[in-house]
Amino acid sequence: MKKIIPSVLFAAIAASFSVQAATPANTLVIAQSLDDASSFDPAQGFELTTVQAFTNVYQRLVQSDPTNPIDLKPTLATSWQAGSDNKSLTFTLDPKATFASGNPLTADDVVFSLSRVVKLNLEPSFILTQLGWNAKNVDGFLTKIDAQHVKISWTENVSPSFVLSLLSAPVSSIIDAKLVEQNAKGDDLGHQWLSDHSAGSGPYKIRTYIPHQVLVLQANPSSPEGAPKIPTVLIKNVPDAAARRLLIEQGDADMARNLGADQMAGLQGKPGVKPLAVPYASLYFLYFNTKASPALANPALWEAARYLFDYDHIAKDLLKGQFQVHQAFLPDGYLGALNDNPYKFDPAKAKAILDKAGLKNVSFTIAVTNQPPYLDIAQALQASFAQAGINVKLEPGVSSQISLKVQSHDFDATLSSWGPDYFDPNTNASAFAYNPENGSKTLAWRANWSIPQLSKQTLAATAENDKAKRVADYRQLQLAVQKDSPFVIGLQARSLIAVRDNIKGYVQGINPDMVFYSKVTK
């Protein structure tokens, strides 16, 4: 059925983009691309647009403190207690918490929410199936003790602190079971209805969603978090970054998201606009297929490559501050992240390393996505590697083509990026320092890098419950990958946005889902 936009929404859109360049006082108008959105069901949505919405529409049992995301704070749970075997957590729920529908939060909602993620088995479900859950057994691990207490158990050798991190992920959002079940079709557990509706307890609820056009969030005054400051958030689909810049510059939008370096440079000094570069947990790196040739399997080449990545030039000059130099696999802002950068661009040192190892006339091809900033960075690497006598060829292609080549191990080297799936060090350790025999297609697997000892250490880190020891574990893993691996990690992205200077109280954290609109005023 075709959706009809309420007349009040037409009025809001018209006012938002009027020639008067003024947005309504009761509406936060955001210009960004919505084209990535697949579904607003937390069991499926895994894209930038959807996870940003989930934090504003839903709540989890525990969530990261926006001002200090490493610390988890009680949200829908008021407290929790780990079991004596370290394989269970019992949560006490907030007795005053209600959903936007008015239905009270109970243990039934928690059990329903987590179990349906596993039973639907959509893309983000792997976050919870790490606990040994599957569609057949999950109900046995989720126990309602009474209306305000629920016990969550698992079989895998992971610590309660690691499980708490998983339960803070967007996929672990708690939904209104009664409302969803009323709108279920057959055995879809409400999946179709939740694709463009919401059933949460967050400060907003979905009022209208028209794919590729607009998402409108309406205030939920009964949220346990409290009523938001601005009653309406209107997110307009503006796929072109230059058009987003024009809207924010003219005052036709209060915020423009996902700008490029050129747009940010053009906004510097513009009256009424504040460009913001927020640290973001996305890493960019070069890595080698160690089975493509003997040279690419040689640790001396890996070491030399660390001195041939022109970090400062790429971050500051080429990409105009869109990135910061970062050389470890945990992003700045994560528990245990290494923030020292021991490598500098030094072609002479790189050449000496190659000569000592007897590596002469080295040549390889970088498979790279033909979009900025990937191709821009690859071209810079081609030039910098040449200064040490290494012939680098570029093989640009569309993202899907490059991904297929890498998954098939049909490449020499590739320039890639990696973002976290949840806010815990394991999300990246299990990619860069884990290559199990079960064939999990981690980054280490893609690089054909055999690391049985590091894989064991990565597993052990998830089982460690002592915070200080866990930090030490991840620092050791990062040092190992930083010093001797086929990964040359060079850059951490920044999220480039711009807001009008009358916007106050906007909070954005390091992870994609950490976008908070409820305290915004203008």
C-alpha cells in the first residue's frame, strides 16, 4: 500500500527547505543520504542510517555512556549480577519503564527481543550467536524469573563483561513484544511491520518513513530517558554531498551529515555554520595476500611497507584532515587502544630493509575500490612505494568486484577499511588477529595469514573478566599485529558533519550507532 504523507509533514518539509532559509523551531532538519537503509527492524538494520536511528528510537538493557563510551551504564536494567560460573547474568529491570505504546517493560519483552534476533537469523544476528545460541536452543538460555527479572545464559567461554558489550549493541535493542506480536504476519515475528515502524522505549518513535525520501521521528514523552528537547527530527534524503553542503550553508538544514573533505574545506569560515570532524572507529589499511608470491609472504616486505606509507601527507594534505594517523587495529577511543604511532615515512630505511632481505625488483598490484578516498590513497601509495624501488600497479574496480576478488584470494594486495560491529575490542581483534581452522572469513583469513597462537590469545581475551588484564591482552595483540603482520594500518577516519551555529546539545560518539538527538536545542 502506498504511504500517504500527513499534511503536517508536507508543511514541515516545505518550511524546512523554503527560500527563507529557516527551519521550523520545533523540528531538527537533517540532510543526509538515506539510500543505505534496508530495514528499521533492529534484527536486520546494520547500515549507517538504521543504526543511528536505533539509538534514538530504542533502548538496550545497558548502553555506553555518550561522554565515556567505554563505561556501560544501566538503561532498561537498573542492575545486574553475574552468576558464580561466569556464564550467566541476571538483570533487574526498571519497574517504571514503558514503551512508546504505553505498554510496561517486562522480562517477556527482553526474552522476545533477543530470541527473535537469533530466530530470524539476519545479518547482525552473529553478534548474539557468538554466545553459542541458535534458533533451536536460544529459548533455553533466556529465562524469565518474574516480571522484573530475567536471566541470560551462554555456553561459550566468554566473560560477563564481554556479554554486556554485546547486549549494548543495536541488535540487542528491546522491543515491545505485545505491539509487535499484534502486527506479526504469519511467523515473521513482526519483521515486515518493523521494517518501517518502531516499537521501542527511546526518546523518539518512527512517525513516517518513505524509502529514499524521508524519515521522520516523533517525540516519545514517556521514554524512560525523558522527553526530547525537540519534538520532531526530519531526516531528508540528499544523496549528493555537495547538495548537503549547500543546504546547511543556506540554512535550509540544521545539520548535514557525511560530508567530504572538499565540502568541509568549503564551509570553513562560513557564517552561521560549524564544521565538525568527530573521531570515528573506521580504520583504513593496506594488506597483502601472503600466498600470492614469496615476496608478499616475506615479513621484511611487511616491515618496509610500514615505512613507505606516507601517513602525514595522506591524512593532512591529501585528505585535508578527514583522517588522523593511527597504526593499531583498535581505534582511538576503544578499551585498550594503542595510540602511539611508531612508524614514519622513511623510504631510505625501507630500501635498506629490502636490501638486507635480498628483496629486489619487487612488484605487486593493489586491488582497490574506484571511489574516494580509496583510490586517492592507493595512488599516493603507488608513488611513495616507488621511492624504495617497488613497482605498484593499481587495479581499480567497483566495490563488489574487489570484494569478490579478495574473498576468492585472487589478489596481491588491497586497500581496505574496517568498522566495528559492536563496541568491544573483540570486534576488531577477531578480524585482524584471528584465523581459526573453521574457515571464518576474517581479515587474517583473507590475507592467508596463519596465526594459531594469536588466534588462541584472541579467544582468551574474550574470556578475561578483569578489565586491567583484558586491556593488557589487547595491547599485546595490537603490538604483535603492528610489528609483524601483513597489515599496514595507517589511518582512522573522522565523521565529517556540519551544524548551524544555533544547534546546541548534539552528541556523537565513536561508533556508528552513537548518534544522540534527544538533548538538541536550537
